[in-house]
Amino acid sequence: MLRTVTLAIVMVWATAASPSTLDSVIDRDELLCGVADDVPGFSENPAVGPWRGFHVDYCRAVAAAVLGDGSAVTFVPLADRDRFDALLNGDVDLLSRHTEWTMSRETSLGLSFAAITYYDGQGIMTPLETGVTSAIELSGSPICVESGTLAELDLGRFFARNDMTLDAVVFETLDEAVSAYASGRCRALSATYAALHAIRADQERPREHAILPDVLSRKPVGLVVRGDDDAWKTIVRWVHFALVTAEALDVTSATVGAMADGDDEDVRRLLGADGALAEGLGLAPDWAARMVGEVGNYAEIFERNLGAETRLRMERGLNALWNAGGLQYAPPIR
């Protein structure tokens, strides 16, 4: 009993002695956001102009909600092998990059996923000239894939489940696998859908490659925070939910100002009419209004970076709202 009480006192003291992530961000007047260095559509650092991409816009959304300024972000490019250590060591406040939500990452690494921002999956791309329309037709065909990854494992599971012969041509890096595919060494390439769309966009003739409809595995991608700060996780989670809610209510970057004083109670709550809701997050009443005003709603972020008018030409698919055939859905703001 004494040991339990002593442990509880130590834990309370440690919590009180350590500033929260929210306090650190406010004191610094800047969000440190971990991103990937160069993933077309998701996270790009062009030679001229600011960072851009789907994940980059989520960093700006959090900064706008917390600090009232979507530009108050320092983007920290992180390799896959460094991303979790950087977050746990406090080098960044948030990971907004293509990081798959798995049970082991939450239960053994001290991480916490705040929300699923992008529903990804593993797929296969082939040259149109092969005439292949389904992965089922690729039994015995050489398929390029990165070695030692979930992509390699999931490719093997898919072929085993369908009693197919797998001829996996593995490479140490995805870039090497892509080069081999482009040279004709493989009949197909397997990676996540997000990666395949980016790879296709970089090909000399993008429209001569088809991403097959087969889904080898599901890969939910989310915003990641440290597992010891539930208050910060709640803020980041509701940033995402507010972006989805704004789309559902037709609140856009162009209409947010006019709609804030309208008659729709759901819209008014989203945009700050009920200050008590914002107090629960530790934010200003108009946090969501400022955020949508700067980066737009979920649809605007998606279409600006990934949609039909971009190089990637991605469809919403599972990332559409629930009432449009997708999985994006937010709890009510009330």
C-alpha cells in the first residue's frame, strides 16, 4: 500500500513538473511538426516556395487552431527510422507523415494515434500494355517490392490466400524497386496506394500505367503524438474532426466568415458560438473558424494536394465522407 501511494505521488509530481505539449507550443509560439522530406502530394519541400502537401496542411491546421497562425510551423523532415525517436525525445510536437496505425506502435513504443487522416491500402501497379486488370492475373509474374517491409509481407499473404504463385523481386529500398519496374525487370510494382500514385506521377508517361483495383491490405494513416499527453492528443484529434465536420456542413475557407453568424446551430457550435466547448480543449472559442479559414475543410485539403486536378489524380474513395461512400466520419461537436 505504501509503495502504491509513493508511486502515485511520484507520478503526480512528474506530471506537474513536465510542461504539457500545449504549453510548450504556446510558449515557443511555434509548432514543431515532423514530416517526410519528399512525398509528392503529401509532403514536399520545393526549391521555391513553402512546404506543401496533405500532411503539411495538417501541421498548419494544428498551428492555426492552437496559435491562431497556420504559418507558425517549423517543418522537421524525418526519415522512417528516426520519426518515432524524434517524437519521443521532444524534437517534434507532432508527426504528420505517412505512418500506419498499428496496435504494437501504441502498446510498446509509447506513442498514441490521435486520428486517421487518410485511409490507405496496399496495391499493385502495372504498365497498361500488359493488359492486366486484376492482381489475380499476376500469379507467377515478377513483382518488384521493397524488402523487409509490411508491403513484402502483405504481398505474400495476398498471394497465399488466393493460391497464387508469388515471384517477388525484392530490393533494399523502394527507389530501387521503382527503378527496376521502370526498366521492365518486373511486370508489376507493389506499394501503398499513396506511393503508387506518386510513383505513377513521376513516370515519363504516367497515363501508361494502371493501378489495379485489388486491395492487398488496409493501412490507416494517422497523426501521432506522445502517449503521455492525453490533452494534446485530444486537441489534435478534434482538429481532424473539425475539418471533417466543416466539410459535412459545407463550411469552406471562402464561406467560414459569413457562416459564423448564420442560423445553423451545428455550424455556430463548430465556429465558436459555444465558448465552453473550446475551454475544454484549452483553445480560443474561434479555433476551428481560424483553422478552416486558413487551410480549408477536409475536402479542400484533399483536393488541393491529391485530387483530380493534381498530378496524383487520386479519387476520394475510402476518404470520402461516410454519406458519400467513404469512411470519414466525425463525432458531433456539442
